[in-house]
Amino acid sequence: MSGNYVATGGKENDVKLWDIESQKTTWTARNVVPDKLGLRVPVWVTSISWLTPNDPHKLVIGTALTNAIRVYDIRSGQRRPAFNKQVSEAKISTVASAPYGKYECLLLPMYNISIAVCILVMSLETFHV
């Protein structure tokens, strides 16, 4: 939840951003492009977090099946992820972001270890902050 917004998603339910006051969907993600064989990539959102605190325009999600991290920039007008990368052999069950100078660091628990490991650093300029 960020301000007056909440994000939802799940198995075959791609990310949606809801305005709590109006109780209406304000944005819905589109699935990534088909794979190399032209097959549809399954949707299974397992974790959602805001990329930067109190900004409902940048979401980072973790997925099962494709084991990917996806970053959405809602203000860009695009419904597909601005960033999509498989990062693990196991499903991404938790994702969080933490500031590191002018960068946002994505923190993930890896291989059922309860500590968070910084595996990916992205410049905030990439997402037009």
C-alpha cells in the first residue's frame, strides 16, 4: 500500500493498482511478450513492493514459474514491465527495495535463507524519478 493506493496480483492475475477512495482499478499490467517459442508466459505474481517509498508509480514484483523480478513504471504509459529478469531457480516469494544513495537496491531472500541479499542495483534515473 502506498498513500491511497494498493497493488494486487496472483496466479493468472496480473498486477493491478487500485485507488482506495474510489475503489476502482487505476492501472492494469500486461503480461511480458511471448517466449522464444512464441508461447504465452504464465502470470503468477508472488510478491509486490513499491520501488521507492510513498510513490505509487513504480512497482517491483516477484514471480513464480518464471522466477523473475519485474519493475513497472506506471507513469511511462506502458503496461508491460520496464525491467524483467529471471534471477533465481526458485520462485521469488518476497521482494523489497531499500535506498542505497541514488540507487534502489532490490532485496530478496535466496534459497530459503531468511536473510535478504542485494542482488540487483538499478539507477533511479532509469525510471525517471
